[in-house]
Amino acid sequence: MDPMTTLLVTVLLLVGNGFFVAAEFALVAANRPQLERAAARGSRPALAAVAGVKELSLMLAGAQFGITMCSLGLAIVTEPAFEHLLEPPLHAIGMPEAGTKAVALTTALAVITFLHMVVGEMAPKSWAITHPERSALILALPFRAFAKISRPVLSALNTMTNGLLRLVGVTPRDELDSHADAQGLNHLLGESRRLGLIGRHDHELLRRAISAREITVDHLVVPASSVTTIDADATAAQVRRTATARGHSRLVVRDANGGVVGIVHVRAAISSDRRALELATPAPALTPGTTVLDAVTRLRRARAQLAVVTDATGDFAGIVTLDDLLAELLATNPH
């Protein structure tokens, strides 16, 4: 094979290897809901990308098959050609035959390995990870076409692989689990920091944000025994007197059975002759296991300043205030 043809084949093999590497990482890293929204708008690349994500196991098999073929092509075509190209100059400087072959082979392997790793692996992988949705949309259609053509081979390889996994007690999956718990996110965050992908300050902020997702309200609950309550049939005057005596602007209104029927603000009892039940407004109900973030969201949605907390049996356990919830978030995520 002449040098120009060899060079062309080498470039095509490196591009092909990079294509399969980028396609593999793009499908894994891409945000599926974002792709699905684009697919819903009629984007053909997005439709192809979503289809690929839905049979991820087969698509990854296609990527590995393509990478293997390109790597073998470089070993069969490029490495011997480059070795043969180096032999004449080495002979010309008087190197013996055995030394010429050893040096030419070592140099050829080093150059091809460098090109394969940098051009065919690392560069396309970094691009796909940096722009996962964009790379998925660009590569989805040709990658799906390759998978369709080679589907019989890929299905056979995938079936054998899944069979081996079942033999060792592993259940294969076709789709990637998009759920990420705090432990998994913290692991990814730690690896990103270790590899230098994010700075120390950003790492700390993200770590605190992840931790905030798991913090519950149980340690912020004011127990029922410490909460100022008033009977549902209490008069507005009684509401005012109780609020003044206890120093609270909001009182928990309870019915004859001890159940909470709402929250009454002393402001509503001014210039009013209605009962506490009529003046009360509903209060969001939480459990001790409710996360702080969820509690804040629910209180803000209800435009409430405090929420009622119930125990496992549904009985009144106490209250939690929006001020305490926000203070917890600020303590977890300092600026």
C-alpha cells in the first residue's frame, strides 16, 4: 500500500475510532429529558438519540465493536506501514538489521499508540462529556445507522454477554438508571475534584448542596408540648389574650379531639367577633422525615410561615417554622 493510501486509511480509522468513542460517551452522559423534549418537537437526531438510550446495552456493544475494528485496522495497516517507512532512514545511518527492526517497531508502536489514545480516544471522549446533548444529536443518526446494519452481530454479542452476566448473578439492563442518590453524587463529585475538573470552592458548594437534599426536619420540630394552642371554639378576644400572654403572633387551633384544624394569626382576631375555627387558615402538614428543601417548597407554595408536623400515627407532634428551615439551608449553603 502506497504512503498516501496508508495515510488516508489511518486518518479514517482514527476518525472512526473517535466517532464510536464520542457516541458511546454521549449516549451515557446526555440528559435524557432534554433529548426527549427535543424529540417531542420533531427533531430526528433527538428521536434517534432517545431510541439509542432506550437500548443502551446494544448501542454500547456497537460502540465497542466499532472501536475494536478501528483499533485492529490501525494495528494491521498503519503500524506495519509506519515501521516499513522508518527502516530505510535507520539503515542509512548505519544501524544493524536487528537494531533497525527493533527501533522501527518500537517507534511505530509508540506513535500509533499516541495517536490512538489522544486523537481516537481522549479528545472525542472529552468533547462528548463536555457537550453531551450536542454530541448525542450530532452523532445519533449515523450511529443508529451503523447499529442497524450491524444489529445481527451486535445482538449475538450482546446475548452472549448477558448470558455470562446471568451466570454470575448479575441482571443485565438495557437502559441507564437515571436516579442518582446522595452517595453516588458525592462519589462523582469527589472524583471530579480529584481529577481537577472542578475547583475546591465549587466542590464545597456542590457538596453542601447535595447534603442539603438529604437533611430532614426532625431536628427542627418544636414539640407539641411547647407549642401554644387554642381551642377551635375560642373567641377572637381569647385569641388576642393568649397571643399576648405567650408572645406568639400565630397560634395552632385544635378541635375537641385534639386534632389540628389550622393556624390563626392574631392580626385576624383584631376587630373581629368570630371564633378561632373561622379565623384559622390551613397549615401544611409534614412528617419528621420530610426534607428541609421539600418543606421550604411546600411552605412557600402555601404562603405559610409554619407547618404542622405529625407522627407515624397521624397525631400532632409539633410545628416547624419557615425561619428555622431557611436558617438550616443557609447554614448548609453559606455564601
